[in-house]
Amino acid sequence: MCRDDRGQALALLVAALGFAAFVVGAVVETDTRLLNRLHATRAAEAAAEAAGGVAADLMLELRAEALQDHRAVDVIDAALADPLLAARAEGAARQVLASMGADLTRLTLNRRSTELSAKAEVHSRNTDGLARVGVQPP
Amino acid sequence: MVREEHAQSLVELALTLPVLLLLAVLIVTLSLLGIARLATENAASEGARTLALTNDDVRATATAIAATAPLRSDLVDVRIDPSSASLRPRGSLARVVVGYRLALPFAFAGLGDVRVEGVGVRRMEFIDVP
């Protein structure tokens, strides 16, 4: 019995070491996953905001032109009809994402009720992120 | 014989306890590091967003520091790039870096502090209307 007791501390230590290794691994893994998720979401937000900013600039230009010509215009439809909007918005989104180490998967610009919607889907650090912003017409 | 066993238990405890305590400290430290990484990343993004909307360094810095909670604000530093508001016109990119000095309980081993950084980037949206 006495001899059996002698190995108890060693066995306990080995078990504790194994458990601790598991806990450390789990903590690191969870932390990395949370951080990647946060980074991807924030990158998507930045991309959607950049694209929304480009759309807002264009809507302002279209509104100013319409006021100058004394005509009524639906600036959301007019902006979406502009063939350059998608390319400019995508360029702005990609520029932001490049500095964040993320890639643009898809950028969707469309009308949502009374606002222009910019939805960005991004891929960063093996994680997907998604964000949408709504731009009110001026 | 009984005395020998008691002595042996004491020796075993003396050998295993420091290792177990070290492991516990390691797990707590890793958790704190994770919290700091998440908080700085989040704060940098919030600071960059405020900067993009206001082009105001003071407000962006205050927002970033407030967003680092529950970290100690006196150990937080915020860096804005470009550093001058006039160098950040609408459409340009602005970067906010939030740093945090996390004190480690391993100073005896030469590992005093570790610096954690979060980076946020936004396209400037602010328009300076005269």
C-alpha cells in the first residue's frame, strides 16, 4: 500500500499537466477564433462603409446636377444606374481591405426602401465577415 | 515507516505545487492576453470609425480609450496615421493603432511586459464644410 502511494503525486502531476495543456490549447484556439471573427467583421464594416461613402459622393453629385438643371431625380436609382458606381465602390472597399489584410468576396449595391444599401462580404484569416450599411439620399 | 511516508508526501507536494501554480498563472495570463487583444482590436476599429466621421484626433482617441474597457486606460496608447488632420481628406485612408502594455507575472524570468496592438482602418468620410 505504501509503495502504491508513492507514485500518486507523479500521476497527479502528469494528469494536471495534460489537463493544463488541453486548457492552454483551448484558450489559445478560442482567443484566435474570436479575434479572427472580430477582425473579419470589422473589415467587412470598413469595406461596406467605404463603398457607401463612394455611393454617397455620387448621390451628392447627382443631386447637385439635378438642382442645377431644375429637374427632379431619384438619386438612388440614378446612382445605381451609373455604370461606374460598382467599380468605384469596389475599388474603395478593396483599398481599405488591402490595408487590413482582408479580401473582398462580394460587394452588393442595391436599393432598400428609401436608402441605398452596400453589403460587403469579406474573407480574412480563414474567416468570413459580413456587414451592410444604408446610405440615405441627400 | 509512517514518518518516511509523511516526508515523502511533503517532498512530492513541494515538487508538484510550483508546477501546478505556474500552469494556473500561465492559463490566467493567456486569458488576459486574449482579452487585451480583443479589446485593442475593437477599440482601434471604434477609434478609426470616429476619426473617419469627425477627423478629430481628440474624439477619436477618447473613443478608442473608452472602448478598451475593461483594460486599464493608463496603460493604453493611441496612434493616428496620418498624424495631421489636414493630411486626411475625404476618401483617404486613416489608421488608428491602439496599444496596451500588459504586465506579465514573469518578471523574475526577464518577461516583464508584453505589448498588444490593435489596428483599425477606415476611409475618411468627414467633409469640412466652411
